[in-house]
Amino acid sequence: MIIPVDVTVNQIAAQGKEVPWPKPSCPRCGERLWGHRFTLAYFSGLAEAVFLRRLRCPHCRSIHRLRPKSHWRRFQSSIETIKQVIIYRWERGRWHPTLPRSRQRQR
């Protein structure tokens, strides 16, 4: 399960594993979450992967990943970038010139 948090991608890239991640409770059962290492994730605009915090609930045994609120799950681009590309495509009828076309098409 993915939990969106108020952390920027640039902050994660700059601070690495030292980011002061919030400690939310489990969305499934409400219990306290424990640290469960880190996982790598790629975001648009960064050359390398960054570490995202993983948490585990000892009560319901679910694993959660903290992710910046600025990004939807399974997307490397920010929500704002996605909105701008959609508006550009809608208004001009063509793909945005600054982004690769393969990243703008729906599959």
C-alpha cells in the first residue's frame, strides 16, 4: 500500500535516507507502523533512483511505502507535469515538445 506524504522529490534526492519521514499509523488497522528498510524508486528529472521509506504493520502484517504527495503511484512524472502535458495536448492537438513522446502516450 502506498501512503502519500508531504516530502518533495528534491528533498529525498538531496538527503537520501536521512529524510525526516513522518510516522503514520496503518491505514488498514490503525496500529503503529515499524520501519522496514528502504526501496528504490525512479522519478522524472532525476538521473538516479532515490530511496523511499518502507514501513511494516506488525498487527496486520501489511507493508507500506511512503511516497511524495506530488506524484501518483506508478508514475515517474509529477501530477503538475501530467496536467500541463494534458492541457498542452488538448489545446494544441500535439505532444509537448520538451518531453519524450513515449512518456506522454497512453498505453
